[in-house]
Amino acid sequence: MTNLLGPEPTLLPDDHPDVAARDALEGGATLREVAARFPAASYAWGRLALESLEGEDPVAAYAFARTGYHRGLDALRKAGWRGAGPVPATHVPNQGFLISLLALAAAAEAIGETEEAVRCRTFAHDCDPAADDVLSGESETLKLAPPSKD
């Protein structure tokens, strides 16, 4: 059925590198090994960002999150996303991008990039207002704040 109110949701393919990255992590590989083996996997970069935030290294977190974010944007565009429209967090291959985006917001906030943090949180909310509910099990850092009204 066609969505007459806006773009159709973008779903990354089931063979997206994030799926293999998750499998490798479940198989015992480290996050760094997985990021090196699957550099297009936003999931690995986002998780590295979260690990860095938890280790109180926001600069590394920012770099990891930005890498995951850009790799995710590349994948979304390849999947037909045109810069707007839903990116459902319930679709597992989409979660790495959203984790990276939310981690980027948290890292930006931690280094004083408030405008970037607000932009990322707003973008995540625009992708899927329920992303925080779906992804909250990954890390407390991923609690999605509502977009700022400023």
C-alpha cells in the first residue's frame, strides 16, 4: 500500500553488514575486530561510540559515532532513502544507523557541541519517534530526548 502522507519507510536490506557484525559479536569477536572486518557496519561503530562514552572518552566516541552515522547514511541512500522519511528502529538492520546517530548526539553534547546534539536528536526523532523505546536496551546513553523547541 502506498503512503499518501509521505515517503515510505526505508528498510535496510536483511543482508546489510550490520547483520554480519552482530553475528560476529555474538560469536565472540571484539568490537574493534568487527569494525575492521565490517567497516560498513554502523552497528559496530555505534557500539564503539557507546563504549567510548561509557569509558569517558567523548572525543573517540564522537569519531566512532560520526563514522557509523555516515556509513549508515550511505546505506540508507543506497536503499532508496532521499533524505527524509521514516527509518523504523524495529527493523534490526536500521538499528546500527540509529544507534550511531543517538551516540553522536550524546558525544556531541559531551564535547560541548550543543547544536549538533540537538540536530542529531531531532533527526533521530524524525526517523522514528519510538527509537528510544526500541534501542534503550543498548545503553542508557541512547535515551532519546524530545527535540528542543529552541
